[in-house]
Amino acid sequence: QVQLVESGGGLVQPGGSLTLSCAVSGSTSSMFSMGWYRQAPGKERELVASMRTGGIINYADSVKGRFTISTDNAKNTVNLQMNGLKVEDTSVYSCYVRRSLSLVPSWGQGTQVTVSS
């Protein structure tokens, strides 16, 4: 079982930036897909950003142009650079990785991001 540990969450003012990092116990270069979800209280879980084999990257419309997903295969991390943060970005952010379509994803425990003045 792949283990994932997120870090980098915290409190930031509107317009600020944060970088989330997800440390993966396996090799990120061997993963079929990786990404970040978020879920705020009372709301459905939302896919924020994902990347998969072939370099295919997708973003939620609400974060396009502000968030950037990347991987560091030397460190086996999946990162989410978040710029221009808004109050509505406040949520628990969780990373996932998936070795293949036939396997269920592995999840991290989540990290809280709070955007407030």
C-alpha cells in the first residue's frame, strides 16, 4: 500500500500563495495518475487538479490560471502551487495517487487550507 503525507497547509490572506506537497512512499514516475481533491464542510468533494500518464493535466475551472500541479520524481512528491487564493478556496486538500486504472487510489490524510483576512 502506498503511503501519502501532505504538508504545506495553513492560514493565508486573500490574494496570498501556498504550496502543498504530498510525499509518496512509492515512485511517482511509475504512477498512472496523481492529483489533489478538496472538500469544504457541507460541500461535495471536488477534483482540483490531476495529472496522468502522457502528461495530461486537468484543473477545475475555479482554479485555472491560479493553481499549478507538478511532480518532483527525484523526491517522489506531488505539489500544488496555489496563487491568488480566495476565501472560497478554504477547504481540506487531499492528494491521491493511482498505480493503474485497475487499482483503487491511495489517499493522504488531508491538510487544511484557510483563506481569511
